[in-house]
Amino acid sequence: MSRLVVVALVVLAGLTWAQQAKAPDPTVPTQEARTQTVVDVASASKAHTTLVAGLKAADYARSLTNSGPFTVFAPTNAAFDKLPKGTLDSLLKPENQEQLRNVLKYHVAVSAYELRTMKDGMKLGMANGAKVTFKVADGKVMVNDATIVATIRTGNGNIHVIDGVLLPPAN
């Protein structure tokens, strides 16, 4: 009987250690992320190389290194891959810099919005002057048709990682 108790304690200790050793929660910022700008954090992310390339091509990255605060809805590389063929290549051309900047500004709000403040049906004005709409259901928060999959607090605002690219409404 005592052997069974010892085995049970070893298994319990192993499970406790495994639970503590799992990957860090991406919504809990590291101390390093709290002191970096949204651009620093995005630049360090392998999942956001397309976004960073767009920020540079639009000459918009420097604006997001200011003190803010900002809320950036940051599409992943996979989100950009969902765009119709040729859309991204066209936006990245120098002659389309203003159009690219408009799309990128549609991903930025001037204030630091927390996930918990986003309510179903809420509208939020973006840096390009247009508005996005939030949908909240089944524990998921969506901005327009993109789902927020992670949140990272930075030194000058919040990054909400999204699984789609937000396209501004046509004027």
C-alpha cells in the first residue's frame, strides 16, 4: 500500500511540474515587452514579418514608436496569406504607399484598449478615420471578421494579434 502512495505522489509531483513548465501565456507580457514599443515587439515576432514589411513600406513604423498609447490589431503572416492573390504585392508597390498606409491605419486606434473593454456591437474609430465593429460571442472577440487570438501589452500600447487583415470600407 505504501508503494502505491509513493507512486501516486511521484505522479502528482510530475504533473504539477509539467503544468508549471508549459509555454508562457502570450497574453501575459514579459517585462521586456512592457518596455518595448509595438513596433519593437512586432519586429521580433516571426509571425508578423509581413506586417512589419508593410509598416516600413508605408513609412508608418516610426509613427508607432511614439509614446502612444496605441492599440494595434496585428494580422499574422497567415492572415496576409488569406488575401486575394496579388493584393499584398500591389499594396507594397511604392506607387500604392498611401493606399497601404490607409489599410495599416485601419489596424490602429489611438488609445490602449483592453480586450475586456471590447463589447458586442461596439464601434471603434481607427487612425484612418473609419470605424471597426466588435463581435463578442462564445468567449471570442472579433474585430470586423478577424478573431483576436492573443494580446500583448507593450510600453506604448496593446497589440491584439488577429487572424485576418482588416480592409477599410470603400470611400
